[in-house]
Amino acid sequence: MLRQLSNGSGSTLNSPKQTTSYFKWIRIVFRCWKDRAAYDESRYLAALAKRNSPLAAVATGTIL
């Protein structure tokens, strides 16, 4: 859906990826604000590992 919206408007194919990344950071910042806590990358990486996310391996640098 995002790709369909970006085509024809002069956007590159990376635009959907950038949009998804933007919304991910909105969620992280909102949660930090709600919990009144500073962003802690080690906490984020631990949550990725706990959920067996494929991003955990990429984020820790074990898969390039």
C-alpha cells in the first residue's frame, strides 16, 4: 500500500521504508514519554531478542 502511494508522486522506492522507520520511532518516543523514561538502546535490543525478532541479529551486528 505504501509503495502504491509513493509511486507516481516522484518518490523513490525507499520512501515506504523511511515511512515505516518514522512510525517505529514515533512509537518508541511515545512509550518513553508515557513511562517518563529516557531511551535505552540496550532495553530495546533486549526486547527484540526476547521476541526472536530478525532485527535483533541485524542490530547486534551478528548478521550483515
